[in-house]
Amino acid sequence: MEHRIVGPGPYRATRLWNETVELFRAKMPLRKHRCRFKSYEHCFTAAEAVDWLHDLLRCNQNFGPEVTRKQTIQLLKKFLKNHVIEDIKGKWGQEDFEDNRHLYRFPPSSPLKPYPKKPLYQKDVIKFPEWNDPPPGTSQENIPVRPVVMNSEMWYKRHSIAIGEVPACRLVHRRQLTEANVEEIWKSMTLSYLQKILGLDSLEEVLDIKLVNSKFIIHNVYSVSKQGVVILDDKSKELPHWVLSAMKCLANWPNSCDLKQPMYLGFEKDVFKTIADYYGHLKEPLLTFHLFDAFVSVLGLLQKEKVAVEAFQICCLLLPPENRRKLQLLMRMMARICLNKEMPPLCDGFGTRTLMVQTFSRCILCSKDEVDLDELLAARLVTFLMDNYQEILKVPLALQTSIEERVAHLRRVQIKYPGADMDITLSAPSFCRQISPEEFEYQRSYGSQEPLAALLEEVITDAKLSSKEKKKKLKQFQKSYPDVYQERFPTPESEALLFPEKPKPKPQLLMWALKKPFQPFQRTRSFRM
């Protein structure tokens, strides 16, 4: 059974858990072992399980080579707790798993984890304001109906484009967009963009749309410094000054240490521990609990680096501004420490890069329900963030441009031509009322025919029109409303009565036609002297 890439989508953490369990049970070598003068068939030691599973996770593209042996042991502890494996004597749950020679086996049946049942969120379709939307507060019970009474001049303007004439136009300003309208547009288009990148039919199972705050998106886009870091309006949500000073000290080591404390051996380790303690005691991870599934879903796109970066950009826009600022400062510090060759070792047992991932992965991404692969998924995400933090924590330019163009379009004036319905002056507003079925049938059959018939008669009796113009308009009317025209002129003879043929004048006789016909020249006999 080969490993397969688990792509983006709902319940990705659960799907990864089931995938890993299936691979572990199918591929883990089992053999005979002796313990305390007794032989046990089809089992394995704890150390053998750690070695084999560690190699599996490092070679699996869903996790990557950054997985440590310590993380593998933590996963096997969860395997024991969830009865994926059991002690050789059948004990599980309360037992602790250690990297030793203790014997374990697979239970007869190990059901996979069921997919969690999440409440179905109602689909809140955010409707963009359109040109003809009524202003807020307009009642739908009393909607004014504009009586359309068309004369020949208005009908001619209505159809003037078809005959190649464009009338004069005027500008109509749309109703003013409110701040709430703009916020709805930002939220709707941002979520639509994320859904398109993830390739999902709906975001309901990876994100609670109701918890997305449009004000956060707008603030993260426009309230930024020259370095691209979010600027907070509420200064009480800033990092404590002592934490910020410690982060600057390590980020710019050894040229910018402003802690005003004497330097001593191991000073940088104490500064790093101060930062780690602060971030480790946050009440909520920086990527928040309710966005956990969204970020885990984006992890399925890491094989397409450019697409994954764009998806992470949009997800990070949904963060509260204070979380986004803390994440930006932390990732910048981590990246600079890893690239600084003059930085002394901050831990004796780990490399700098591994130390950064293990120390801060939990405070960056974590599930509220303690999903079983939290450590591995968080380490994978933090590693990718460290390598691409400058691009990920930028504002996606394509998204910003499309939203700004949408808002500008709705605020732009609209061109209207004379003869349109909105140009008709309302003499007296009339309102919708309930009518009987008989009256409805009558209006449906004859309501539209009578004004058109009156319009046709007006064209016929218009004495200002020349015969050529009148024929042109009647021909166009016949093409647009053949039924009304057929009723008025049922036969070609009735149409011919409107334009009686004038008597043709007789052709004038030429003067030469009255003379004798041309006689051929006859040679006469000449008289010669």
C-alpha cells in the first residue's frame, strides 16, 4: 500500500490520520519476540516502531523530511491512547509509550476515526449592490409602478439604435455605497477567491463564514507600515515592550541589543527563553482556532508552491490585526535567526532551524479539540512559513485590485439614453394591488395589445411623416410586433389602401416620331452637261 497525497478539502486532519494508520498497520514488520522467558508472535518493539514510522513520515509528502524522532514518539503515544496499538498483554489507553524494547502489537480490529459532524452553516449569500437596487428601508408592499404610455416619438427613440441612429445620452449617478456595502463586498469576494483556489464547492466544512470579520480584512490591507507590518489602532493589544525588545535583540544580533543588561555567557539563550515563554502562554494560537481547518486544508497544496502561497495570503488576511502583527514579527525574527551565521547555538541538542519549528509551531497552529496530528501539521506549516514568510504575509495584489475595481464600478455614473423607462415622468405614483383572475387574463391578453395598437394608429395618422419615413417605421413595427400589425392590416389590400398608387403619367411623344419614317437614300441619276 503506497502513500498518497491528501489534497485540500474538509476534514483533512482526519483523512491524514486514517491514511497514516492504514499505512502503519499494513507495512509495519511483525516478527517473533521473547520477553521474560516467553515468546510472542506477530509483535514489535517500541524502538522498532519509532524507527519504521519515523522513516515513513519523513518520506511521506504529506509530512516531509522535517519530522523529528520526538514528534514520531508523540504520534505513537496517541496511537496507543486511541487503541491503534496495544501492549503485548492487551493494555492500552492509560499506558505510556517510550522509546525502548517494550513489546506492542496490533489489536484484532482498529476502526478508523469517523469524520466529525459539524453543524451545517447556513449559506449566507452576500449580494452585491446593483444599479437598480432600492435604497435600504424600502417596503416591498408598496412598490411604485411606472405607467408606460409610448408615443411615436418615444417608440422611435427606443428603436433608433436598430436603424443606425444613436440619440443623446445623459449621466445617472447610482445611490451612494455605504460602509456596510463595501465591507460586504470585501468579505464576499475574499471568500470566493479562497474557495476558488482550494477548488471546493463550499467553504462551510472548513470555515465558519459567520465568524469572518470584514473589518479585519480591510484593516490588514490598508493599515500597514512601510515594511508591510500591520499597524494597530488599539495600542493595548501590542506586544509588551520587553518582548519586542528581546525579539529585536535576536533578530539583529549582535548589533542591536537594547535590553540595557550586561552581556554574559548564555545571554542569548535567556533572551530566547523569554520570547518562547510569552508566545507559549497565549490563550489562542496566532492562526486562531476557527481557522485551523482552513490552514490545514491549504497544506494540501504545498506541492504547488505558488498556489499554496496565494492561498496562505488570503487565509492570513482573515486574522485579527493583532494576531497578524504578532505573526509577522515572529516569523521575521525566526527567519533572521536561522540565516544569521554569527548567532551562537540556542540549544545544545537541536539545530537552530529545528529549534524554531519545535518551539513556536504549537503557538502558531493548534486545534481546539486536540486533533491527533497537530504537531506534525503545525511543524509542516511553520516550516513553509519560514521559507516563504515575506510573500505569504503580503497583501495579494490581484485580490485587492479586483475588489477596488468592483467598488469603483458601483460608484461610477451610468449612461442612460432618452426613451428609457426611467426617463418617463411619473404623473401620479400608483401601487400594486390584488386583482381577480378574470381581470388578470384580460390584462394579459389585451393589456399590451391596446397601447401598441394605439401607437400604430398614431404612426399611420401622423401627417408630419413623409411616405418614405412612414413606410420605414411601419416595416420596423411589423418586424417587432407582427401580431398587432396583422390585426390592423389583415390583407395586402388593406395595407395598399394606406399608400394608394399614383397614376403613372403617359410617356411623351417625341417630335421626330410624328415625321415620316426614315427613308433610305436613293441614288438619283445625275445630269451632266
